[in-house]
Amino acid sequence: MSATVEATVAMPRSAGSRWALTILVAAAIFINYIDRGNLATAAPLIKTDLHLSNLQIGLLTSAFFAAYVPAQIAAGWAVDRLGGFLALALGFALWSLATALTGLAGGFAALIGLRVLLGLG
């Protein structure tokens, strides 16, 4: 790498902070992976509690992926513009907010909006 490129790459200073960042990112990815499939596990209970149809459950499942796929392009743009650390922090905050609010959703419209937000995060 040239001196110019090295100066623009935002990397943690010490090996310890690199390992800490790696562990935090790995933990976030692991939790995110579990979070993608949690609706399928809880669907029978959600369906009963909120009186949802099979079509609505299918739409809830699809809403995440419909937002997640195009968000990958936006995430790449955000990393280029904001840097990896800030882009990851913003995505993690959005994802955490959507996950926390999902438990408070009282109907189909709220759930679909939160699933889209989760996909974006």
C-alpha cells in the first residue's frame, strides 16, 4: 500500500482493538443470523395472538428480504461514504431499534414496517 492509501484507511491502532472489533462484528453477525429466522419460529404464536392469516405471515417473512436485498447496495455506498465503523454502527443501531420495537407491535401494519426496518438495518 502506498502512504496515501494507508493514511486514508481507518483501522484500529493496536492488535487488541482489532481483535475486539473482530469479536464484536462476529457477535453482531451471529445475532443477526439468528434474528433473520426468529419470525418463522414465533409465527404460530404471533399468528394466533394477532389473528393473522397465512398470507400475512408470508408477507411478514418476505418483507425482511424485500428490504434486505436492495439495502446491501445502500450499505456498500454507506461504507464508501461514511467508513466501515460509522456505517456498521448506524446499521447496528437501526437493526437493534427494529428488533426491540418488534416486541411492542400490536398488529400487522406495525409488524410489516418493523420487518422492513429490520431488513434495512
